[in-house]
Amino acid sequence: MGWKPETLRKRRVIAVDLFAGAGGMSLGARWAGVDVRLAVEIDPHATRTYKTNHPGTKVLTKDIRSVKRIRTGKSSDTRILFGGPPCQGFSTSNQRTRNAENKQNWLYREFLRLVKQWKPQWVVFENVKGITETEGGLFLEKVQTELSSYGYTTALWVLNAADFGVPQCRSRVFVVGSSDGHEVPKPRCLLTPSRYITVKKALAGLPYLSNGASENRLPYRTATRSAYAKLMREDLSDCDNHLVSRNAPHVIQRYAHVPQGGNWEDIPLSLMENYRDRTRCHTGIYHRLSLKEPSVVIGNFRKNMLIHPEQDRGLSVREAARLQSFPDWYVFQGSIGFQQQQVGNSVPPLLAQAVFEAILRADSRPAENGAVRSDRLPHDGKTPGKRFQKRPSILTLSKKVD
């Protein structure tokens, strides 16, 4: 290509995470080699989780509308601003508020306001696939148009997490903007459907649990030969978050009738009498996961009552975290309800890693306007712990799937 990375001036890549949640997107960024300096999240339970797992990042527990300016990094740093404004208003499962009247749908403006103020070289706007349909794609079009008016070249990706080693079919939208004219190729799918990571491989080694299990920390049940489970487990002998919602006996009775891959339609009508209008039940309600396939979307898994593939109970927080590609050392804080919400709302870290790796590859190449981004220093020596230095290899999963 006529250039050599080793001849370029060393430059740090730093980032700010807005609407950070429990930190799934930040974890993927760190695995890719990005130094996440600042995170903003309004929910105190999610910020507790974020601070526990990202002790080197400054976290602001406040409404994004009260953040007037971003002041972090040096002028010589490559800067990335990323985040996903609340997506409930864009979700296909939330038909009542998928419109311009929902105030939450306008929080993307705060994201764009801080892009304009901080002027990062890179912008990553993430959201649910439903944003492409809400108001005919109005909000997504506004995001791209405004970024273009700020001088950003943008790319729009719809990515399925399962293609990147996550044991879950979950599509997310990413708008990637470059102020230097970079056109970033869409991340290449690493796994084909026939090689997707299955629920069986994802949950391998985790303990058997009962309905309403409340003992937080437990040892692993068995050693595992699953490459994915080994990636999540690393060298741990036990881990946290083995909490399961306690369902009423009549709910457990319903579970017994649902086969793997089935849902509420498999439950006898006599057991579903409290559902006055069963035509309003969507296929995600009372869905039992199949061991031989990736999971369905881990959203509000308690509300949907997702069922464990082999046991008549709901999923534990740790099982759902595995299906989201959170490693087992990642500890979720708060009551079980808040933990479940954090896991369900998160961007799968392995998916986020693929996005940031695509950006960093483009950042080291000549741009359309002739600018050349520098070689990168992924860490400044202050990033805490060895966990972020152990970057998961998705390629390993694509070559060795047990």
C-alpha cells in the first residue's frame, strides 16, 4: 500500500462512552485496544457494575443532558466517541412508543451535541435494528445527516452478533463516522450459520440451578471442552451472578410443556387462562432455548420468561451474560432485577470488539483526503488489571469450535 505502520508517529486511541450501561461496549473497545477514559450513565446500579469492572475509567452518574462539555485526552490523541441512546422507544417489541412523540427517542440529539463539542476523529452510534423502521427511519436519517454536516464520512452497518462469535442472534445498527474521510469496510463475518456458537457450548460448565436460586457465587459444575466456554471462564474456579427469578408454581407448570425451541403456543390453553387475548402474545414469550442453536435475543429475559434449555426455570444472570459474551469475571451489581436489566440492555462485548477493530484498522491507513493516521499505543500503562490485556480471539472460535 506504499506505507509502513512502524514509520508513523505513535499515538494513543482514547474514547468516551455515552449511555454506557453496564459497560459491554466499553469492554469490547478495550479488548480491541482502545483506552476508554470516560463513561456517562444515569442509572446508579449500572454505574456500580461499570465501576466494578472498569476501575480505571472515570464514570459520571448523571443525565446526559447535564453534561455540558467533554474534557479528556490530549490534542495528539485519536479520539472516539461512542454510545447507544436508550433504545426502548425504537424496539420492535415496543410498538406503542415507536414514534416521534416518545421523548426518549430524541436523546440522540444529546449524543450529537457532544460530538460537535468534543470533535472526535471517530464516532460510533449504536442502536437496535428497529431504529431503521421507526417513523420511516427518520431518527437514523437525522443522525447521519447531522454527522455529515459536521464533516464526518459515515457508514451504516446492520450486524448480527452471532456472526462474530456471540451465541445469540441479535442484530444491532452501527453508524460509524470519520472526520478524516475514512471509509470503513463493514466487519467481515467470522462465522457462518453452520458454525454459530450454540447455547450448549455457551453454557458449558455452569452449575445446575433451581427456580429462585439465590446463592450468588458458586463453583463450576465441570471442566469444559467448549472453546467459547473456555474463553469466558479463563482460569477461574468459581464466579458470581448465579441468580434466578423465583417463578410461581403455575408458571413452572407451564414451562414443563414447552420443548426446546418452543414457546407459549405449546402450553395448553387451560394453563393460560389469565392471558385474555392470546393473539397479542409474541413468539418470544415462554421461549425455551435450544441447545443446538444460538439463543434468541436476550432482551428483557425476565419479562419474556425465557426458559433454560433443560431445566424448568428461567435463565440465571450469569447464563444470560454468557449468551451476551460477557466473561465470567465480569460482575454485575444490584438486585437481581437490576442485574437482569443490565445484561439484557447491553451490547455484546465480542460484537463491539469487532466494530472497534474494524475502525482501528481503518485508522492506520491513508484516508480519502490524504491524511495518514498514526500507529497506535493501545494502552498508557495505567489501564487496570490484566483482563483487558487478554484480548479474546474471535478467529480462534471460527477455526476451533468444539
